[in-house]
Amino acid sequence: MKVKQFDQKFDENEQDIIDDLDLSTMTRPNQSQKRVNVDFPVWVIDSLDKEANRVGVTRQSIIKMWLVERLEQQAANKLTMRDIE
């Protein structure tokens, strides 16, 4: 299918455009993973494990969740500061 035809189907809100896509080659930008090692004091590991158990996730998941939350918070703060200036 030509791009012009695909765009026209999309613009006309046709529901079956998904059939025209090759999803096997689809990737999400900035979602590739890279392994890192971080050393924490034992008390931090114990606290992480307690919180992870409370929430029902793994230690790695709680670390990822908290880091993502903090990074999103920082990004939102930067946008807010730009609006103020």
C-alpha cells in the first residue's frame, strides 16, 4: 500500500489500518535495556526488600519504579520552571 493511501485511510478514521502495518518490526524508542550494577548498603537492601514485599513486586521492580517516578518528577519540575521564567 502506498503512503498516500495509508494516510487517507488514517485520516478517514478507518478502523482496520492496523492490518496494513508490519508489527513484527515495531520498536519502542528509548526502551532498549542496558544492565548496570549498583552497590547499596545492607540497610538499603533490607528497606527495599520490605517495600517490594509490601507492594508485591521484586526488588528490581521497586528500584525501577522509584527511579522512573523521580526522573518523571524532575522532568515535570523542569517544565514548570520554564513556564515560570
